[in-house]
Amino acid sequence: MLALLQALEKFLKAIVIVANGLMLLLVFGQVITRYIFAWTPAWGEELSRYLFVWVVFLSLPLVASYGGHMCIETLTSRVHGATLKFLNIVADAFSIVFLGIMVYYGCIMVSRTSFQTSPAMQIPMSWVYVVIPFGCAVMLLYVVLNLIKLLKTPADQVVHKNAVE
């Protein structure tokens, strides 16, 4: 399982890096063609917008794999031990519920948009939105694994995520 997650993480990193680079080139090309030729291809702006969506949702599991997620650090940085463990469990539980909702409704959105095509590139809109349930499902996996690890850790050994060890 660990080897599969490491391979998945490498794959996601590669896709995010390539997508970011392609997005940079597309936007740079859009600016150049707009100012030099007073014309821009419509598909370039659309593709860069869709790549941005993909980068965001493929980066979510990467952040979760490092234990990073939204938390109120002014509170969690001031507590230790059992209180910190409890707050982390609550945060993971809320994340699991939220990500479950995102996966469920993301799948519904993908199925509903399978008959629509994008205006400029004429690709199915489901190709754009399929990354939402996928990215949230992979992040859900990481959060569940983190929760299991947290539940096995004694309260006195739970440290703040940003603490220097």
C-alpha cells in the first residue's frame, strides 16, 4: 500500500509540474499574441483555465500527504497532548465528511456534464470536472490514513504539524 501511495504521489507531482509549466507557457503566449498580433486563440485561455482547475485539485492530495490541511493555528499552536489530539481528530473528521460530499457531488457533476462541450476546444466538460472527485477521493484516502495514524498515536506524542522536531 505504501509503495502504491508513493507511486501515486510521484505521478501527481509530475502532472502538477507539467500542467503548471504548460499553463505558464499558454498564458505567456496569450499575452505575446495579444500585444504583438492583436489576436489570441480562444482555446489558449480556455485550456489554461482548465489546467488551473486540474492543478488545484491534483495538488490537494499532495498537501494532504504532508499532513497539511486547513486548521486554525492560533488555537492548535497553543494546545498540546490530548487536547491537540482531539482537535486533530475533529479536523480530520470534518475533512472526511467534506471530502466525501465533494466526491459524491463531483461524480454527479461529471455525469451531468458529459453531454456538454467546451466552447473553444469542443472537449466534453466531464473531462474538465473529472479531476474534482478524483483529487478529493485521493485526498480523502490520505486524510483517513492520517486519522488512523493519529488514533494509534499516544496523546503525549502528538505534536503540532508545524512544530520543529
